[in-house]
Amino acid sequence: ANVNANANANASTINASASTTNDDPASKYNGKKMIIIEPINFHGAQSEDLEPFGLVEDMEWRLEMSNDNAAGCDGYLGDAMDTFMKTATNNNSNNDTEEEEEGQASSTCTVPSTIIPIDERSGVLWEFGKQLQKEGFVLDSNGYSCCFRVNRKQQNKELIHDDDFDRLSVRLRDRDDANANESTNLGLASSVNLGCIDFYPIKSGKKNCCSYLAHKFSKSSSSMNDLDMKMNINIHDETNMNTNTDIILKRAICFCDDDNDLEMAMSCGKAYLPSISSLTMADACKKYPNQIIITEDKEADIVETKATEHALICALNVFSSRSELRP
């Protein structure tokens, strides 16, 4: 799934390349195309910190987002992942087995060398975007495969007034409420953050990505239930937000800091915040201190990247304790 991750500035600079040889981490993924990350030495690095590792795109998720009723496939073409995938495909054009594994995705979304402009893209998301452009809104799709952003600061004040922008933030919600049973329901969602409105397929979004990954990598329900009992975990704890009925997701951990992370934080079992950048999230931390945990501690000089390190350590400690108890 496409997930935006904030890298730790105290960690390493990385080089990325596409590879499918059996001499690198890709071999453990049965030859599937992937991006190989090669860490560069940094102060305090251990030998295991410098070992190459790989990132593999989840093609099931891409196919779901590439549906014409969602974002279509045009936004993926020419993006960073496809650039690496194209290199890997060219280097391994004779790998028949790999072509068979990736055939379904390749037939759905080919890889050109240039990015397709919004006004030439197909799919419900981009049709909605084209409508907004006709109304005078400026859209930002740079770096986004299946969403676009409308930034208040980028708008032409002569065409788009503050009231127009404010109404846009609730436009999809109002339309879906009014036409829930009609074909005009767009199947899109939006979120607001720091003067920006993001639009994306309704099946996407941070919470849904977390749910998808949690279910994909979860163990069997019986095994997880046994683990809950050993750890004395009550996933129905009333001191948590209880906004979500997804039991698997309530065992998940996320990192966040801002308004557009709140739905995800409310749905996961634990949310670690290296810092807070919104009043809404600050209020949620005060109300649910056992679920949304701030790792920043200015008195102990645990700030900025140190707070990020502390959040990662907290998560790793949870994973380690679960591994020790797992049957």
C-alpha cells in the first residue's frame, strides 16, 4: 500500500535501486520486483543497520485503487515506484516466471516514461478533479498516485474566495449524504490538514491502508485471541476511543501527529506521537492518554528525531513482548 513515512533524520542517507537477482534481499520475495535500499554509514551504525533491505509494492492494493470507479491507473504512470519497476523490468525481460506473476498488474497499468496531466487522466477521482479545475480551483497532484490536494495558499484569490474553499471541505460529505442511494455518489473521500484538502478513493485513506495491512499480515484469529489473553489485552477497553469494530486493527500500532491522522489513531490500538502539531490531536491525547501516547519529553531532551527514535523503540518493545508470548 502506498504509505507516506517520515524518515528519521538521525538515521542514514540511502541509495535506491531496482533489482530482482538472487544475490540481494529480493530473493526472499521469490524474485518479485522491488526497490533495494542500501544504507550509507552513519554515526553509531551497527553492521546490521547497514544491511540492504527491500520495498515491494502491494499490487493487490494498486489494482484496487486503479479501478475506474476509484482513481484509475493514470496517476501511477511515471511515478517513483514505476520508474524503479520499469528499470527492473528492462533488466529482467527474460524472466518468464516473474512476468507471469506480475502479468495481471502489467496488463492493467503499463509504465510510460512521462506523467499524465490531470486533464488527460481517466477514473472517478480525476473526473472530479477536472470539474474542480473548471470551477477555478488549483490542484496539486505532484507525487500522488491516487489522490490530489487542494491547497488554500495556491488558489487564485480572484477566482476562489475563502468561503469557496471552506465549502469544498464538506462538499463530498454533503453530496454523499444527499444522494447515498443514487448513481451520483462519487465513492470518494476527503480529509483536511493544515489548510489543505486531500481527495482520494473512499477505500483509501490512512485508516483503510492500516486496516488492509493489518489484515494482510495478521495471524489467525484464534492465535491472536490467545495472545490477547496472555498479554492481558482488552481490545474492548472503554478507556479507548472505541470508534472502530475492526478487531485486527485494534491490535495495530501507528505513528502520527496531525489532524488528518486522527481517524487512524482512533482506530488503532496504540498511536505514538513524536510531536503534536494540532489542537485537535492535543485534545485527543489528553482524553485518551493510554491509547495516544506522546513520546516527546522536552525536560529529558527527547525532542525532534530523538522523539521519533523513542516512538520506534516503544513499538519495537511491544512487538518483542508479543513475539515472546506467541505460541
